Amino acid sequence: MDSGAAAVPEEATTVAESTTQKNVESPSPMTTSSTEEVPAKADPETPETAATASTITSTPATVVISGPTPVVGGAKKKKRDWTSDDWPDVTPLPISDPNVLSPVCPIAYNARFKEVMGYFRAALAVDERSPRALTLTAEVIDLNAANYTAWYYRRKLLESLGTDLHTELAFISKIADGNPKNYQLWYHRQTIVEKLNDPSGEFKFVEKLLVEDGKNYHAWAHRQWVCEKYNMWNGELEYIDVLLKFDPRNNSAWNHRYFVVTKNGQPITPQVIEREIDFAIRHINRAPNNQSPWNYLKGVVRLGGGYQHFPKIKEYCQSMSQKFPACAHCLSILVDVLQEEGTSSLPLAHETLVKLRDSVDTAHSRYWEYRIQQQKLQHPSEVTTELPPSTVTETTTTKGDL
């Protein structure tokens, strides 16, 4: 069923247990322990706690994974219906990898985790295809949502059992509440949507997660995949407009707008470029020191063939540089415009670069010096005599929104 994934060998199970368990995005704490009980907070001024701390240092540390207590929407997640009573004919398999059994810092799996993984290894060893195995994978994923072997095995089970894949989407949504940036989860969901050939619920699913984190890379990548694969472009620009009105610094939303404009199959006409330039300028006016719309402006101008086709940009940048002389983003575009104009504008471009290097954007003085030297190399006849670059300590100076 999983067209993009190769079969995972049985040994990968132990790898998933020993490596991904430590990185799982779960509300459960990962603490260090030893043969002694570690106090919640050692007070060096208290003799009793100091004595306890001294005895702890003599024993090797052990990573303790106390088991998940996932919370969704402020309420404890309902316990799954897996139980070992459904497996009376199966003997759980212990971990057999010597690298896992005798590590430098052993993982102290709790009893529940050991039990579930023992049955999981046993089922995987014989490639059991049954409803109880499907239920077992849900328990494994609940314990460690980053266990890629469990997701892969689950896809094989779904196909063999002919399970209603709409219920699988609901299962994924529940797991995503506590693991919104889990690679395995997003790949699994994409596979299920492809099998169903039904992306109708994907925008709603993504939007819910973007409310919680507007810059969730996985959510945006999934949305772009849906847009492009199923030609679902209607309403995307309006959706982005809403997001940017709420947070004009959402780089992910700006990136998605550029993606929509360039990938939606519609011709990129001068009218489209003008529309996008005006859109960027409106957001620049809201917060001139916000780099995102300035970068977007650069991008759409390249689509239109260069600044010479849009003279209003030079006029706009000149006006903004008078109002906000410390806006490096504005001066940067003005340099691009002047350099594109050529010979007559190069002295002013050089002067602006020196200003950026020495006073406006000293945090990036080396970059602006590089730009100065590049201009000299490309136009040696236009070299301007100047003082050597000022010695400036390279510390970032914070300028508030202009």
C-alpha cells in the first residue's frame, strides 16, 4: 500500500525504540535517575539534600521514560482499547539487539512500554495481519508517535484488512493534536489521502493546526501538496490575506503566496505582477521594518523581468528612504534598482552601499563591503574614491519597527 516506502527490516524496530523514543514530541517528561531517588530540587544550603546529592553521583545515570500522559484540548486522552488479553496465543519478544541491551546509558522503559513493544515485535516477526494487530499499532504510536516501523506496519494492515480509511484520517487527526510536527504522521496522512483520492477535509485539518502554530512547516508543505496535486487553488490568496492581516511577519504565509502565484497554472501577466507589488507595498506601509514584504517585492519583480518595467518601485523606495532613513530593507532594494539602471546611477548606488555598511546596517557590514567590491569589479571604470571602511564592532543593533 505504501508506494513510497521500502520494507523496513525487523531490526529497525529496536532502532525505533532506542532512538526515536528519546526524541518523541510528547508532554511526558524525560528525566535522569539512578538507584537513589533524586529530589525535585537540591538546595545546597540544606545538609540533607546535599548528602543525598553526593550519594547520587556515585551511581551511573539512567534515562527514565515514565510513559506518556498526552493531553488534548486540556483533557486527558481517552485510553485506547488495546489489552494483552487479546494475545493469549502470543509470547512477547524482548529486545534482542546487544547494542540496545548494553548501552552506555540504558533507557529505563516503563512496564507498559515493554509489554506493548514485546507484543509488537512478536506480531511483526510473523507479519500478522489482523484487527488486533491494527489496534496494537495504535497503542505503539500512542506510546511513541515517531516509531516509523509502527506507521509502516499500520499501512500494510489497513490495506490487508480493507479498513475504512476515513476512520484512519480521524485517527491521524487525534495523534496530530499532540504531535503536529511528526514527519511519520504527515507522510502517513498523505498516503491515506492519495488512497482515498479525497482531499476535501485537508484544508480544514491544516487550518486547525496553523491556528496553533502559523509557521508549522509540515502543515504548510501538506497544504501545498494538496493545492498542486488536486488543483485546489480557489480561495488561497484570500486565505493568505487573512493570515497576513493577523501576522504580517508570517514568512510561511508569504512563501505560500509566492507558491500560489507561481504554481497555480495561470499566466503571470504584468497585471498579476502589479497586483502583487501593490499587495507587498500595502504591508510594507503597515510596518516598514518588516523584511518579509520587502523580500516578496524583490521576488515578484524578478518574475516581471526587472525593476525597469516597474518605475514606481524606485519612486516608492526613494520616498520611503526619506521618511525612514534607517530602513535597511528599503535601501537594499534601492541599490538593486540603481545598479540595474547602470552607469549614471552607479555613484548613487555606491554611496548607498557605503551608508548601509557604515551606519544603517553595521551588523551586516561585511556583506555590504562585498557588494561594494562586486560593483567595483563589474564596473571598474566607475570606481569611486572613498575612505576605507570604518572599524565597527559586529554586534546586531536592534531597531524597533519604523
